Amino acid sequence: MEKEKVNQFLMNNAANFPPEATIMLRQKLESLPESAEMSLLSTEWKSPMTTFLLAFLLGGFGADRFYLGETGLGVAKLLTCGGVGIWALVDLFTAFGRAKKFNWNKMQLMC
């Protein structure tokens, strides 16, 4: 991938990835073959803010877990009413990190 496109990608999407992964992310993008470039640029990343809002508004129903593709945990959270509120509260504080980690894992699979 061209350096200019890497810089543009990072400028637009850096907030969706863990800050400590920025250097590794840049390296992966620079070594990305041209054939995988379009699929990467067209990928929609999960927003940490959306994850937080779902955890805040619908956390007891597991909406944040369903949003991140964690269906089993979403069902468990739904059935236990957010772990009687405790699980929902913990997820509220970890929402940003979980979304960024989800995006990083998705990036690892693509590259």
C-alpha cells in the first residue's frame, strides 16, 4: 500500500484501533498487497462510541455484545439482565477497549 494511502487510512481510522497498535498497524498496511487493499479500504470498522452508547443505553439487554458479534455472551447477558446489573456496569467501562480490540483482531485476520 502506498505511504499516502496508509497515512490517510490512519488519519480516518486510528481512533478505532488500540493506540499501542499504531506502529504495528502502519507496518501491516505498508506491506499489504495491492489485491487486499480494496477490501481493507471498504471494510466498516466498529465504532467505540457506538459500542459505549449501546452499553450505556441497552447494556442490560446485551446490545453491545451483539454489536461486536459476541452472540453467546449477548444472550447470556440478556438472560441474566446484564448479570443483575454488575456485568452491564463492567461492560460500560470496557466498551471502548473491546471495540478497539475487535477491530484490531479483524485487521489481523485481513492481513
